[in-house]
Amino acid sequence: MNKTENILELKNLSLKLGGKTILNGINAVFEAGIIYAIVGPNGAGKSTLASALMGLPDFRNIDGDILFEGKSIKNLAADKRAKLGITLGWQEPARFEGISISDYLMASAKDKKKGNMEYAMNAVGLNPGNYLHRGCDKTLSGGERKRVEIASILVMEPKLTLLDEPDSGIDIEALDKMFEVIQTLKRKGSSIILITHSLEVLKHSQKAFLMCHGGIRDSGSSEKISSYFHDKCMPCDLKYIAEQGIPYDK
Amino acid sequence: MINKKKLRLGGLPARHGALPTSALEELLASINKKPAELHDTHTAHLVVHHNKVLGAHLVPGLKMDVNEMKDGIRAVIKIKDGTIIENPVQICFGMLPEKGIQKILMDVNCGKNSKISIIAHCSFPNALDITHIMDAKINIEEGAEYRYFERHVHGGGGGTKVYPKAKVNLEKGARFATEFELIKGRVGLIDINYETNCGEDSSLEMTARISGYANDIIRINETGHLNGENSRGFLNSRIAVRDSARADIYNKLTASAAGARGHVDCKEIVQDKAAASATPVVEVSHPQARITHEAAIGSVDSKQLQTLMARGLSEKESVALIIRGLLK
């Protein structure tokens, strides 16, 4: 594959936190315009990987390299990476005192027209007239806050969207909206990486990586990884891990 | 010391005098208002420069007796029983000179089932060494509501010292809400001291939103006594300090009656070499009363900061937005 078609490359990416290896020599290539899933059980290192890709403080001291559109972003802070077009949606998004949803979307937006905020809110199934003036704070339910998070990503128009456990805290109806918005992001040119331990979320990806104990153990079509994940990881087949020689904490 | 002239403003039309019109204009301009805005006959106002009343207008049911003193004024404010004052009363206490002292002594009585909201603009835009003292005695009778929003404009040099002090009494079912906000300029020194006694079914809500920098000093000492059954109290402080500013917040709520409920909430964001302390004191002496408190002091919340940075805001822009929200 031509290098310029890759949105993201991870080269022997490792990270230690508190003396413990959390990410262990990850090599992976992500093509532009594809919806990926990184799937794995709790504690596999998925969220750490998302944080390292976003360049969050405490996750910057990596070994190896991260290339975005062919250029190293290893030394860039989160805001610089965001300016390049990378963003992250948190599993449990932050809540802000005194900042309205409108303010939050406006701060995130690439094009700060009011119509864009309304479009994004409608896209996630929240009536802009009822919500834009509300605080982006603890008065929102978990599901509402999560939808606002997705709306804020939609108005940002990123090139690469990392979504950490996108289905967490969301009801079934809203989940459909969430997957619609993921497709919208893709249509608008964003590559997507879904960080998940959910087979349902995995289904909505095109390609997937299986992550286990800080490393990538397999990759391929989402169907293939889904089958493996279902058979070997739910619950975790420690015997298989031992046979494969995968390092893990007993 | 009480001076010469006693102004009885009850029922009198708007009055301008003592200082040139330009002083009135300048004082009002400092709080983003124009003299023409004082011509609304449905809105009461009182404009005081140092110890001179520059303008006043009353509405039915509101009475003010104002005495000019050497260094300020003494105002007795009465709201008649059952009076609902629709438009917020606009008060401006200010001083244009760079130096001086202004004392505001207020004696407020809200009659039964009356309702009033006051926006007090306190403006010292050129202050190099100004002391503003407000000493108020406020009684809110049964079923009455008194809301007092204090908006400060200070000079940029830090030469303002502000001492707002009040003793408040809430009778049965009365409501008292106050907000203190510095909207422009430097704190200098702000030393707030409020004490409120809350009767049966009454409600107290006090909020302060202040941002200090350089060598500003913020002191808040608020006490609420929930003495009446089912009384409510909420003390809320939102403070941000940077450089070498200092904030010390002392919030105390006591509850001694059945059904009394209170909450103390203090958030302080500290940057650079600034320092802050929060002392929430809660005392409960009735088994059916309950008071909770929370205090958070520290740097900007890292998750909030990271979220905004992941949307492309710089660290500085993110911190500014978070602090603006906190103080909003």
C-alpha cells in the first residue's frame, strides 16, 4: 500500500506507567477512510493506547513512534495533534461547570456557524432548542453527555476520530444514532478507531485489531476478529495465552 | 459621623445634583450604563458618588431615607408589606478619584410578603488607594424575598480594598439570595463578612465568584445559622487565583432545627504561586437536620483540560475557558 493512504502508523510503540509495561511493542497500520475497532478485554491497554495516540499528559513518554499522515507526532502535545485533525471521545466525558453545550460545541467547531451546532445536535438526536443553552455539566445524564461529546466531534470535523467505548452509558435508541453519526464522520472524511470490548460495537467496524496484555495479537476483518474475540476472550482463555507465549500478569 | 443634609427620597422624582453631570456619566460609563437608562420611571435607582447622591428614583412601595455623611452615606431602605417590585433596583456606589474612603451603612427591612431584587454596581475604576466599606443590617420579614447582586468594577492597579459586611435575619418563609462578582479590574483586597440567621421555612443562598491575580487577597467569611425548622442554606464560592494572589474561604453552616438542610460548596482553582485555603465548617445539633459540604482546591481539572485540548484549544485557551465557566 502507498504510504500516503495510511492515516496512522504505530511503530514498535511501547509505554510504561509506574514501572509497568502497559503498551508493549505495538506495530499497526491504519488506512485512511476506514472504521477500525481495537478490541480486547478490560485491562488490555486499549484506553492507554487511545490516550497515547491523543498525546495526553502522562501518556507521552513512549518508546517507538506514532506517524500521522506519514509524519511523527511523538513530540506533539494533545492540542497540536488536535490541530492536525486527531481527536478523542472519552468513555466518560468531562463535565464543565458554567460552560453551556453551545459554548462547548463552539470551542470545538472548525466552522463556528450556529447552524453547524444545530446540525450536530440534531444528528445525535438532541433537540438543539432544548439543549444548546444547557450546561455541559452534571445535570446531563450519562447518555446525554455522551451524545454531546459526539456532537462536539462532529463539528470539529477531524481527520482521525478515536472513540473510547462509544456505547458505554448509552441506551439502545441512542446507540443507533451513535452509529449513524460514526458513518457521517466517515462520509465527511474522518477515519475512525473504535476502542471497545463490545461485540456490538465491533460489528460496526470494517477492520479490527485484537489487543491483549498491551500488545496487538491479531488483525484483519472485523468478522474474523469478532469470532476470535468471542471464542477466546469472553471469558479470557488464559491457557491459550500461555500456549501463545503472551506475557501476562497471573 | 452623620452629616448635614438628610435626604428623604420617598416619593421624590429623580434628582441629579452635587457633582457635575460628567461625574455621573463617568461613573455610569464605568459600569457600562448611560444616564438615559436612569429615566425609566418603572425602575428604581440610587447613584452615590463617595458621599453624594447623584441620582435617585423610587417606585411605589419602596422607601429610602438617605443621609450623606463625611465619608459615605447611611441609607434606610424599606419595602412595604406585600410590595412586589418587578424591575431590579439599580444601585451604583462608586468613587472616581484615585484615593479615598467610602462607607455605605444600610438598614434594610423587607415587609411581609414583599419582593425586591437589587443590582448593586460598586465601581472604583481609577482606584489607587480606595477603601469601600459596606455595613448592612437586613431584616426580611415573613414570606418576603430579597435578592442582592453585587457587581464590582475595580481599577487595574490593585488599589481597591473592599469590606462588605452584613447581618441578615430571615423570618418565617423568607428568602435571601446574594451574589458577589468582580466583573472588571483587580481585586486588591476583598474581605467579605456575612452572617445570616434563618427562621422556619426560610432560605439562604450566597454565591461569590472572584478571580484574583498579582498580589490580590480574597477573604470570605460567611456564616449561616439554620435555626428554623425546614430552613435551607447554600453557601457557594467559586474562586480562581494566579500569580501570587491568595484566597482564604471560611464557610460555616450550623443547623439546629428539624428538617434544616444545608450545603457548602467551595471550588478554587490555583495557578502559578498563588495559594488558597477553604475551611468549610458544618455544625449540626438536631438529629433531623443535615448539612453537607464539598471543597475542591487545586489546579484546573485535568480531564476538562485534556478534553478541550483534544478539541484543538491550547492549554492557555482551555484554562481560560474553564475558569470563565467556573466564575460565570
